Amino acid sequence: MHDHAIREFPNECCGIIIGSATDPSSVEVRPCANIQHELKEKYPHLYQRDADTGYFVDPKELMTIFDEAARKKLDIVGFYHSHPNHEPYWSAEDHRAAMWAGTEEPSFPDAYHIVISIYDGAVKSYSMYMWDAGLKLFTCRESGALPLP
Ligand SMILES: [Zn+2]
């Protein structure tokens, strides 16, 4: 995740974490392509943000990773993306991306979301958010400086 954020800077990186929720050693990171720039070029009236302020996981990659997880009987345990030259806050856009389209239901209520803050190509800090079913909000559960967990 750390290296991926650096590689993609000044654009946002994004990826998926698969594994068994009960076995932390099973966790594997799957970096994904951020196709936000292509979407903005192709559909400027639908996508105003570019890849430096937004991310959109390539749906084909998403399906490949979901298939892999299903085949290996693993869960989608987390998601991550970076905030180039911004703090690792949970944005309104992050909230929207984590929900089923047009609803207030999270698409993966048990998954964690890691936001990585990277300034001038150097990873600075991270925050981890999870869905709080009582508050019906994503709340920060952990944050800190390097190293990433
Ligand atoms: Zn974000």
C-alpha cells in the first residue's frame, strides 16, 4: 500500500485487501488501477474529478479480485486509497464510494477502509475507518504515522 501510494503520486492509488477475517496472516493486498482520469476524459459531464482528487477502481479488476477471493474462500476485508497532498480524512466522496449507489447502506459493512496521506511523494500518515451500524457513519478506528500496518 505504501509503495503503491508512492508509485501513483501525484494521483490517488486504490486497492483491495483480501483475506480471512479470522486469520490476519492470510491478508493479501491487491493494488488496482485508478481509472478516474479515463472516466473524466470520456465522460466529463459525469466525472468532474481527475485522478489526483479521486479514484475509481477498474470494474474488470474488481471482478477478477472478487472471483479470486471467492475461489480461495477469502473475504474482502478492506479497501485502501491515497490522498495526495491532503490529510487522511474521510471525505464525502469516500463515504459515497463506500455505499451501494444512491443508498445509505455500505456495500461492505465489515470491511475497513485505509486512507493514506502522501505529501510530495512521501507517505506521511494513515487513518483506518469502519462502518458504525449504530451511528450509521464511517468512524476512524485507528490512525498514525509510519509504518503502515
Ligand atoms: Zn478519499
